Amino acid sequence: WHRLSDAELAHLNAMLPTPPAHHPHYAFRFIDLFAGIGGIRRGFEAIGGQCVFTSEWNKHAVRTYKANHYCDPLQ
């Protein structure tokens, strides 16, 4: 075990991805995992958030989610 040199640490830090630029129209971005019918999404959007990804496996919930929150992936 050895302590990293400043050069090694700088090299590792340079490999980290940079965070995405802040979008001027949204206070924050979020992902909707285990989304159900999208209740939490509605609340987050109400306080200025932008949903950037959704995941739901239940086919009935997916149908309802799509009806409630249509998203054009090309936007």
C-alpha cells in the first residue's frame, strides 16, 4: 500500500466524467426508477425538476405512465 503522488491523483481525477452543464430552464434533473404511474415525477416537476430517465417493468403501470407523461425521446 502506498499513498498516491500528486501526479497520480491528478491523472485519476482527469479520468472522472465532468458533470453535465446546468440546464437554464430546470432547477434539477432526476430519474424516475420503479416509476409506477408517475406520482413522484409529478411532484418533482412541480418544483422545477426535469425527468431524464424512467424505468418501470409492470406493463399495466407502463401503459398508465405513458398516458399520464408522454415524452418524445427526440426532444
